[in-house]
Amino acid sequence: MAGNSIFRMKIFAIIFASLLPVAAIAQSSSNQVPDRTWITDVRIISPENLDHVEKGSVLIENGRIVRVERKIGAKKPADATVVSGEGQFLIPGLIDSHVHLAAIPGMRPDVNFGPVEAKPTWIKEYFKQLPRSYLYFGYTTLVDLAVVDRQVLDDFRQSPLHPDLYDCGESLPFANGYPMSFAPPEARFQLFSNFIYDPNQASSIPAQYKPRDHTPSAAVAAVQGSGGICVKTYFERGFAKDRNLPVMGPDILAEIRKAATQARLVLMMHANSFEAQKFAVEGDVDVVAHGMWNWGDLGKQTGVPAEITRLLDLIVQKKIGYQPTIQVMQGLRAYFDPEYLNIKEIPKVIPAAMVEWFNSPGGKWFKKEIAEDDATDAAVLEGFDQGPLRRVRQVVAYLGSKDANFLFGTDTPSAPTYGNLPGLNGYLEMQQLQKAGLSLVQIFKAATINNAREFKLDSQLGTIEPGKIANLVLLKKSPLESVDAYDCIATVWVQGRPASRESLAANSSK
């Protein structure tokens, strides 16, 4: 597999994602929210109270949950709009803590971010649909991890109905390392202006960038000043021909850790290899972003090596947040799977013209970037299944057996692939997590209370309790009985404002 091409294209998709302070979600003045909504006769499933899933009622008032009655026959409040939940299940809105909103799935970066006249006409419609696609699958809160273009997130916030949005500000790459290395030398420092200075590379860093402005503390302060809730950094030696990239040492990570702690920001590290995750754990990061699909020299072993299980035990012991992001690999694999574009939900989350283009020869351009020309589809699928996918599933299964601190994140889109579509990618990730061995309870908690706690949002989100923001999802099935429940949504509430699922679908009359 042409790993260099895969990740080169991934970086160019990601680096143009948007930089924006934490989004304050304002309700549209032209679309008034009912002052009081009484959701009644519904099974209330809240992650902090799974031992007592009972039928009851929830009162929403001015965008907040103000009353939760776990009993039948609670008195209806005066002047409340009644929503019957008979035979249905109410859960907190889902949280995807790893997205890149500005990157367009399946689109070449040079077209995606080139002149307006060179872009397909459906791109505008894609961005208009984007917030609704996440809501279509119940995601009422997102965290964008590497943002530099404010306009995309500004537009997202101005949508009539959209998920709550948070971000990590500008990420902190090590000078000339991943992902800076994939940008042209003349542009990389401008694109990644919050990089960490390396005195050993002074000759290759433009003179206008002063060491004092690019210390770990200065970089973390920039994130804090932008309104970020987290700090994203990297440990990555590169791929294929672009190997041996410079990486930070333990001393630099220790300084980032200290600064992030003082700023009360969550420290996240891109780390998908055994070496990288060992470095992250030893540096006491809060969140490991990605599953371990690269085992290095241990990769050919069929079982999980003892060296790796010892590391995974430390991840459990330290309660480090863990984002498996299995759909990163599945998103690449999609080009060799003839059934992927037949998924019935795809027309619900992207414009019809985009679906049509994906099915054309031009829409499959990225397939050539993933595999060698002489590789058969069957051989590529086998390579994914017996290589990175096998390894990441084994790691997830081991961590699942130890009840690790799983966080739900999708890395949507992880590359310029049509295999990572907004909203749908989350549902597919849940299916992959279940196949890897996570229980339905673990998946539910990862996407609700675990994410809320890790990102310090639990005073507002993650459970169904009085005082919380009324981000809620009404399901026709129980998510504790079937993962299919997440594709059986009746209604979504965002800050108390309801939307039927079908009104959120692409190509609908809305």
C-alpha cells in the first residue's frame, strides 16, 4: 500500500481545517424554541444511571433540562408542548470528539482549497448540509482538533440548526515534523504557525520565527487565547519515503504537559504506533488520538505481544482517554469494497450530485493513491484486514476487557476519502467498535459521559439531568440492546430545539 501517498493527502485535507474559539451556540431569532417541552412516557437512558432505566418524563425549559421524572404518571407542567415518547428511548446527545470540519471527503486538496471557480458546484451544498448530517445521526456536540480557517467554522455556527462546537485551536507540531513535513517548505511554517521550535533545526526555520515565540508554553498560551479547550500535538516518524521525521523528546512533551495543566486544557497526542503511544503514556498525556494499528517490529505477531499489553495496562491504570478511530482504516478500505457506496444512508448525509460524482471514475481518484497499480482489490482488502485492522481490533478488545477510558471520536474525514462521511462515519465507527469487542454500554458511555468528562463539559453535557443543556436524542430502539438503535432516530433536540430526523436529511425538502 502506498502509505506515503495516503498520509500526504490526509495531511493536506486536515491542515486547512478551521481555527475558531469555542463556539457559543445561539438560537436563531427567526426560529423560536418552545419555552417548555414535556417529553413523556419515554424510557430514559442516561449513562450515570444505567442500573435504573425507567419509564418517565423530561421537562425542557428555555433550552435546558429542568426536571427529570423517572416514574409513570408525573403531572404535566402547565403550558408545555407535549411530546409522546411511548415505546421509545431518550438518550443524551452524542459527542464526536475528533472531527475536521473544513476537509471535504473524497476531494483533492488542490481543488478543495483552490479557486472558487475550480470547485464543483455541490461543495457549497455539502457545507450547508454538514451540520445537519451530524445531527441526522444524533451528534449534538463536536470537537474540531486542528483548525486554521475561521470561515468554515463561522459558517457552521451560522447554520439555522447545528451541533455545539468546540476546538483545540492551532495544533502543536514539532518543527518540520509531522504534519508540517507534508506541506511545501516555503508554506509549512505559515500553515502551522503554532509549531514548537527546535534549536537543532535553526538553519531550516525561517528567521522571522523566533525561538521565544515557539516554546511549549507560548504555543499552549496561543491555544488558550484562541478559546481552545484542548491542546493537540503529535509523535509521528512518518511513512514510506517520508520516514525519520523529527520528533520531540520527553523534555519538550514535559513542558507542553506542564503548560497545558496550568492552562487547564486537555492534552491530546496523535499517536497510532506502539512507539508513539509508549511516548504519550510516559509523558502523561490526557488523550491518545487513534488506535494502535502500527506495532512496528512486533506487527507480524498474531497475538498481542507482552510488550504491548504492558503498555495497554498503563493506559488503563492512568485512565488515559483512548480514541480507537477504526474508521480511519475503514475509510481507506472503502475504495476496494464494492458495497460501500451502496450504503443506504449515504444519500441522507451528502448532496445527490456528490453521490453521483463518487460513483464516477473521476470520483475514485484517491484509490490510486492507496494501492499499487498492480494490486488487486482482493489483495488490498486482505492487506487491510490482516494488517492494521487486525492489530487495532486486538488492541481495542484488550482495552475493552479492562474497561479502559474509551472516548468516541471518528477523525472525520481522516483523509481525502469518500469512506469518511459526516455523521454516517460515527455510526460506522460504532459498528466497528462492537465488532472489535466493546459492549454496547462501553460504546454508549464513550459517546456521552466519557467524552463530556474528559473535555470538562460534564457540567453541561453527557447525561440527562436537571441543569444540563437540552441536547437529546429520541430513539425507536434501545442503544443498550442493539447498535442499530443509532440509525433509528425519531427526533433530535439541540439546546431544546427539536428536529425530526427526516427534516435533517440531505436532498429533503426540509
